[in-house]
Amino acid sequence: MAPTGVNKLPKDFLAGFATAAFQIEGSTRIGGRGPSIWDEFSRTPGKTLDGRSGDVATDSYRLWKEDIALMKEYGIRAYRFSLSWSRIIPLGGRDDPVNEEGIAFYSKFIDGLLEANIVPFVTLYHWDLPQALHDRYGGWLNKEEITQDYARYAKVCFERFGDRVKHWLTLNEPWCVAVLGYAKGVFAPGRSSDRVRSPDPVDPSKVHPLLRTGGDSSTEPYIVAHNLILSHAHAVKVYREQFKGHQHGQIGITLNGDWYMPYDDKPENVAAAQHALDYHIGWYADPIYAGHYPQYISNLIGDRLPKFSAEEIALVYGSSDFYGMNTYTTALAIGGGPDEFQGNVTYTFTRPDGTDLGCQGQSSWLQAYAPGFRSLLNYLWKKYKKPIYVTENGFSVMGENEFTVEQAVNDVDRVNYFEGNLKALLGAIDDGVVIKSYFPWSFLDNFEWAEGYGTRFGVTHIDYQTQKRTPKNSARFLTKWFKSHIQDYDLSSADKDDSTHAVLIKDVEHKSSRPHRPVLGQTQDKVSQPHPSTFSSSPFEKSKLQQELVRRTRDLSKREEMLAQREDAISHRELVVALKEIQHREDALSARELQIERRENDLARREAAIENHQILQFDPSPAETIGDLDPVDLANSSPLSDSTYFESGATARFAKDLVHKLVGNLGATATGHSVIYNVCTLPFLFMFHLIAVLLHARNP
């Protein structure tokens, strides 16, 4: 990466961490909270990798004071978190009652942040739609209802918290809501065209008409995306018209989207990289910042893509004060792919020379590649011309869930990831990009949606048995980096030298009356102490051995994956070759069939010609007369081309009879068609007469 000339961020730069309500709060049945679609979904067997739900998560509904105390020790300036719609309005609707207990919880939490000199950065919706709205009218599938209910929910939040909250995000990553929830069925509410994953309801008559099947991946994601964009715009309209003037806050949307580079310089792969950006970012950003859907998507989807009315697009266009950016990785794009929701593009981390872009994370879709982060920042700034708030950026360390606490704290790969991306951020600012915040994901290890608890993104380790918080080295690194790179950065209690930094990495323990639960089969002492067999090695040596084990395991996994991909490619090529061979055989058979058909038709014509010759090749008896023959039939079948007929007396007599008959018809005809026919054939009558005379003279 090229060196940057920028070394300091402005003093109003917001640096902190990010979380989401469903991923950390727990207490899903406490405090008047109503059920959300993620409650039911995560409790359904098979919907999360480890079979666990968000009912407890990191227990932050009860441990919020401890969390704020830890953030204060980290010295962060801002904290991005989301509100639970169903905790504020349990049934969700515009005519449903507000839960004052939920309002009080968030009000106390916001006050606690401000007392710790931490700026609240609030997300209104982070995927946890009230279940009641989904059941009542289909949730995000119903434009007329959801836009009104969401606007009312947003208004309640502005009314109750807007005097203290000055940074609002309407929606988090709507692409995930639409695609993962309504196309793939792997996120709540789990709808798709796959009837194994998304079965039809047992009794369709008992559900809303929009929910009488398990879903339709070809249409529902586009409907949901359209309605999400409109709901965002309605909420922004409410804020700007009723609150912004006296609350003086900012409001916008945050979109997910990674950077995509062409696999090589082939035109189809260059185009594929742009198609990927259109589908992951432009699908939502273009209507909001440019006033229309990307042309590529419009061409690809056609009539399945909902249309904005003139009134709707006027509401949507310009409905974000900034660009909210969630990004994690970079991938190489190859033209052609089976997945419409990936832009019909194939993605890989492996370069043409066989090397990977960077360090592989626990999540299969994640590798570290800092230059891509800088490129994406430049792309968004140049295309949409809005200040950028980086609202999520993070890394899941491979195998971390299997580490001891001591090993997990030494999260070298995560530190390297943040170090590279923060250098890239400075480089983008040096390029002229306006960047206002950086929120690493995440403050805590937490419930990672369909991946359950086995994937860890936090800078704070969570022991899910005891809810003990243990800061990782990545938290220490970020704290020091913010201190040294943001002007006038006040770390308050965290502004310490390294000798006193032990305070920062102390354990923040569960302070409720509930006792800590040891890991199954172990005493509490064994949880925090290494196995006696490791006493001969220093912690540093053990850490290095563990990292080597993880690296080699990761390399083996990548080699196995590459071999599997090559085997799949060979199988695909074999199928293509077999199909082409069959096609060639089919084409050859078709050509033979056509040739045989032509020969049959030609033979039939020749047989018909012979048949016609035989009709006239006869020697009429004296009793036969030409008078009963139709002159047209005679003319069509006359064997005048055969000279042998002119050498017989019978033929001469035949010609004479023919002439006399035709002349007789000419004189006797009165109808229009016959007159026309006979007049037209008069020259031929004279010719026949002349021939007959000559033949008669030759054969008297």
C-alpha cells in the first residue's frame, strides 16, 4: 500500500464500536418486549449452526452498566447500537401501544453513554421486525402497511430520544434483509422458493394471503427491497419535517457492500466487477443518491423489479444526509455465475497465480485485503458525493471459538486486519475522501445470526457460560491508534501508559446475583487455567504453536477447497463435452433425416410424372372419342415431347380429333371463364391443326 501523507483525523471524527440489539441484549421475554421474527427463527431447529438462539446472547439488557464502564475504559468516543422495535412497540403497528418500560431502558442507556462522554449513534432497524407485523399483513411484503407502521415507530424514537441522539440510521444492510431473508431463506423470516428450507404453511387459509406459500425467490426479494427503501424515505421525511429543525441531528441509511476487482483484464471480468457493485450496493444506493435503480439490474430483472411512482422517487431521492458504509472484505469477480442475487458473477479470493488476497477469516466470505478498503472508499465518494460514515468493519479469527481465553485475547489476525484498514482509511482521506467515523465490528463477541455463537468478531471476548468480558489485544490496539491519530483525542481513564494498561484488560464480570456457570465437565478454576501439561512452555510459545496449528489447518482447508473446486470444474466440463457430443449426433441425424425426406419427395414427384405419362400413352380404339376428355387435362398431360407418338397413325387421328373438339368448344362456349380460356388458347389450336395436317399427309 502506498504511504499516506495524512496522519491525523479531525477532532470531530467519531471512533467507537458497534453492536445490534438482538445480537447482545437477550432478555427476549423481559421488560414488556414483544417477539420479533428472529426470536421464532433462531429457536427453530436447524436455523442456526449451533442450534442456539438469541434469548440470552451477551445478556446486555441486564449488563448495560458494565458494558458502558468497559467502553469508558476503552476510551471510545462513540457507540453504535440498535433499538429493538418490539421492545418499544411490542406489536409494532401504528395503532398499537408503546411499551414505556422499553422506552425507559433505552433512555437510561443513552443517558449512561452521555455521562461517559460517549456519543450515541442509533440504528432504528437491525433486522428484528416485530413478529406481529409479519403475521398480521406479511411484514416487509406489504408496502401500504409497513411504510406507515415503520414511520410511526421512527417518530416515537425521534420524540423520546431525539433530544439526546444526533446521529440516526434508519436501516442496517437492507440487502441482507431482502436476499438472505426472502431469497435464500437463511435469515428471518426464512422465506424462499426452496420448499425444503421454506415449506408452505400447514393451513394456508389461516395466514395472510401474502404468506400462503413458503416464499418466491424470483419476486419477493425485489418487493421487500423496494418497500425497505420506501420505509427508509418515509422515516427521513418525518425526521426532516418534524424534528431536524430543533433537534439538529443527521439521518441516513447504512448499506453493506464489499469491494470487487476483476479477476483479470478480460472485458467480461471487468464488467463483472461493476455488476457485483451494482447488485450489492447500487440496488439500494442508486435510488437514494441518484434517483433510479442501476440499469444493469433493470435490464436483468425486467418486470419483476418494482417501479417507483413519480411521487415515490421524489421522496426517495436525496433521503440520506451521508453514506453509511458496512464493509468487510474484497473479492475477485469472474463473469458468469448462476446466482442472480450475486449479479450472475462468480467470486473468488484466489488470484490467477494461485495466491490468496489475504488472511482467511472464520467466515468463509471473509479475507483481509486493505487495498480494497481504500478503493471502495474512493469509489463511493466519487460516485455518490456524500460524507462517509464507516459503521461496520471487522474480522472473525479462524478457529477462535476453540481457543482458550488466553489464546483468544492474543488476536493477531484481527489486529493486523485493523492496522491495515486504518492505514487504508488514512490513505483514502489523503485521496480526498471525506470520512466521518470508524466503528469496528464488534464491541463484544455476540450472536452472529445464522452462524450462532461459533463465529467471533468482538474486540472483547465473551465467555457464554459466565458472561465474563475479557478485552482482547485488538481493543488495546484500537484504543492506542485512536489516541495517536485523532486530534485532541481524550481517552479519559484509558489515557494511560502501557505499564498501567493492565487495568484496561481486566475482566469485567457478571455483577448480577446469578452465579457464574463453569464449562461442562470442568471446575471454574480449570476454565481460566491452562492444562498442567503445558506448564513447561511459556504463554508466548504456546500462542505461537496455536497460531501455527491454525495456519496449517487453514492452509489444508484451502487446499481441500481448491481441489473440490477443480473437481467440480472437471465434472462441469465433462458434462458440457457430453452435451456437445450429443448435440453433434442430433445435428447429424437431423441432417440425414432432411436428406432422406428430400429424396422421398423427389422420388414421389418422379413417380407422379411417370404416372401422368402413362395416362396418355395408349392407342385409342375406334369406339373411343376425344369428346369426353377435358381439354385442360389433355393440355396438362399431352406427351408432345416424345417424338414416337408423331410417327403413328393413331397419334395423327388423336391430334385431329383434339383440334376438332377444341374448335367445337370454342364455338359453343357462352360463359365468361370458358371464353377467356378458349380465346387464350386459339393460337395453340391452329398449331395443333397444322401438326395434324402434316401427320395425316405423312400417314394417310
